[in-house]
Amino acid sequence: MADLYKPHVSGVTNYISINKKHLENAGHEVYVFTFGEDGNSDGESNVVHSPGLPISDTGYYLNIRYSSRAQELLESMDVVHVHHPFVSGSLALRYCRPIGIPIVFTNHTRYDLYAKAYMPIIGDALGEPALRAYLPSFCRSCNLVISPSEGMREVLIRIGVDTPIEVVPNGVDISPFLEPGVPKDRGMFDFQPDDVILIYMGRLGPEKNLPFLLRSFAGVSQAFNQAKLLIIGDGPERKNLQERVRLLGIEKSVIFTGLVSYDQMPKFLAMGDAFVTASVTEVHPLSLIESMASGLPVLGIHSPGIGDTVQDGVTGYLIKQEDLAGFTASMARLVVDREANRRMGIAARELVEKYAIENTTRLMLLQYEKVIVETPRRKRSFWNRMRRIGRRTVK
């Protein structure tokens, strides 16, 4: 169950898609319940859309109920896995809990930090206090709560979640990144053979802290002409970031690719020398893991998600939050110390194996099986039966 799905591009959407695929490959029947228009899921089977009011061009559709068809199909599931706690979570409690369908919830997002990024004036009021008011109670109503990282588990406990939390990483299909084939030609961006290409890959949104990244890179590029920054992705902040690049005077050293199809990502990453991100909102950074699978050392800010994935000095560098000088110095090290980059890239590839989708899907399946056994199905109440009869009558 997800508030939005394809064609929206996000780490959560990508995780749901590849996890669904691998569960289906193992012989299981998997459905995605979401909102929007039928036919919006690239031809993927078993994606059930309920209509909703589109919210501008965000990809979100607003509704507080599922269609009759979706409700009836949902009530036949063995287990439901909620990936967004507010709309999808409330619908899981309404439709599934009364008849004993076990509810699994994964907290993928730092909603408090997103609120600050998108609503800076009122973000503090709508951030952690709002989560404290809602999330602990919601988690108590679920049969299983999952965190993708130990750092996110600690955040959930801090905001008052007092139910047991299992840590199961969100899996990544790392095989295309381990063997990407022929890398993209550096010449397509006018990069020179001795240039050091730093790559950022992800959404260009205010939550990603990209102005900080650009300020740091501006200092590095002034000292080292061979330093180049390749920004892969798109989002609402792209025009603002391009204007910032112009004001910093680094247009010749920063390239924006726009959206790149997922099957081409491994070839782009294989062209690079290191992966850089200044985001502190990641719960389980898929693009960072994909970069590590490509053999790239990582520069990031110590925060839940990033700090759980990168080992400082082993697979990359971790800097304290808002330490611009330290971040810039470490970025400069990535530019000049090729041998350290090679060593950390090898270590990154070795460490990332534990995030392979084959391993994480197996762990998640064990959790599904356990919660199904522990949750007895209930007989439908009189009103549940009457609602079901009513839906069939309407059809």
C-alpha cells in the first residue's frame, strides 16, 4: 500500500517495484494498492489504482478511501505492507485490521526534515511534534514495524515509538552496477581524460541540501581545474540550482543531465570517480548504495541512513552536519588522492553485498511469514459483511 507509485520517481517507488518483482520471481502473488489513473504503471501487472483528486503536478492523488474493487481485493490479502503511514496507513487500519489481516509498516522517510525543507516557516510545528502525536499510536496498531536502518530505528524511538522495531534494509538490485558494461563516454560532456568526475544522483529537491554541495564544490573547483560535478536527476529545484551555479561562476565545471532512464544509471556511474551527497534526510539511500556497488567512494554527511551505510575512511568520508570546511576538504581529497579512492571503492563493493535485493527480500519474506502465523484471522463482523454485500450490489 503506497500513497503514490509509478510514474512517480522516488526511492520508495523503486524499492516497491524491485521488491515486488523478486517476490513474484519466488512464486508469490503481489499487488500494489495506490491512487491515480489506471495505466499509469508502465504496464506492470497487479497495480490497483483508486481514483483521487490530482494535486498539481506532484504525482499525488488525494482520496480517503479505496474503490469498491480495491477494497474487496485488499480484503483477500494474506498480509499488507504499508509504505506511507498517513493515507495508506489509515486505510490499512480501516480495511484490514478489523478482519485480522496483518499490517507491516516500513518507515522510509524523515517526515520531520521534509516538513522543514518544504515548509520552512511552519516546519518545526508540523515536523517532530506532529510525528509524536501520530506515529507512535499508528505503530501500536500495526503487527510489525520495520526500519530500513539502525539510525532510523533510533529516530523512531526518539519520537516515542514504543513497539518492537525490526531492522531490514531496503534491497537494491546491485547486479547491473557490478557489471555495467561499457561506461558512458566522458567526451559526451566534454570531460577530459584526467578530469575527476564527482557524481550526485537523485531528486533535485529542497530536502537534498544541494546548495551546500554546490558551495563546497565551488571552493574545490577553484583550486583544482580537473574537478567536475555531474548532477544526474531532476526536480523542482533544478532551475534554482542552475542559477546558483551561474552565480558561483562554476558553469563550466557542473553538468546537469536531467532525468536518466534507470537502465542507463550503471553506465553513468561507471564513468565517475566518486559519489557526493549533502543530504541529511535519507533513511536508506538507494542511489548511494548503487554508487558503492559501482565501486565509487562516497562523501556524505553523518546522519541516519548515510551514517549507517558509509564507513568513514573505509568506504568514503563522513562529515559532521553543516561542517562546510570539513566537507570541502574531504571533497578535495577525492580529487587528488586517486589511490585512496581506488582502495575505498573496492571496500564499498564488498560491503554493499548485504544490500542485494536477493538477501533483503529473503529477510522480508521471513518477517511476512512470521507475522501471518502470529496473527489469527478474525471472522467478519456483521457490518463488515454488510459493507461487502453493499459493494457487490453497487457493482
